[in-house]
Amino acid sequence: MKNLKRLVVLKFARTMGSGKTVSVPSIISDNAKLKGNIVSDGIVHIDGHLTGDVECEELVIGIKGQVKGKISAKKLYVYGIFDGVADVDSLFIAKTAKLKGDVSHNSIAIEPGAYIDGRCLRKDGGASNISTPEKKAKKE
């Protein structure tokens, strides 16, 4: 519902001719299945299935959305399924989300009930201190 309100506000601002260009989000509906890469300077909302890489300002994976690939974005909101590797500034994982893979981030918010099978690594260098099985084996 929040995203619908945002879409309405963006369309209203665009029609009012506020002087600056406001882009409308690119939306992949829940009945679409895509294979390929998406590059955008704005917001991308995926409710369908995407196999490929996404590079954008902000990515929203909706409740019915599934993305398998690599993501590079400033903001990532996961409500559906993400399987892959992501490099983002801000990460939000909803309780309905399933995240499989590794995500590097600067800030993170996780709702109770979210499913995570992978690693969420902070970019500031603190993540390099995490001991992996390979590192533990070398120490011994």
C-alpha cells in the first residue's frame, strides 16, 4: 500500500510540472517472467520473476517477486525472494522475505520472521573479521 501511495504521489508531481523531472518507477508485474539484465537510474519494482542482474537507484522485490542474479543499488527492499549477490547502501528485509546469498551493505533492517540463508556483510570493513571455515582451517 505504501508503494501505491508513492506511485500516486510521483505521478501527481509529474503532472503538476514541478520544474524538475520525476521518474515513474519501472514495474514488472506478477505475471511476467524475464531473463536478462535491467539498468535504470530510478526505481525498479519487481513482482514477477527475473533471472538476471539489476543495476538501479532503488529496487523493490514485491511479495510475489523473485529475483535470481546480481544486484547493485543504493536501496534494496526485499519482500519476496532474492537469490544471488547484492551490493547496496541500504538493505531492508521484510518478514515475508526469503534471502539466499550474500549482501554487502552500509545499513540494514530485518523484520522478525525473515528467512536468510547467506551472509549480510557490512561494508565498513568490520565484515573482514568474520571467520569463515577456510580462515579457521588456516589458523589451526
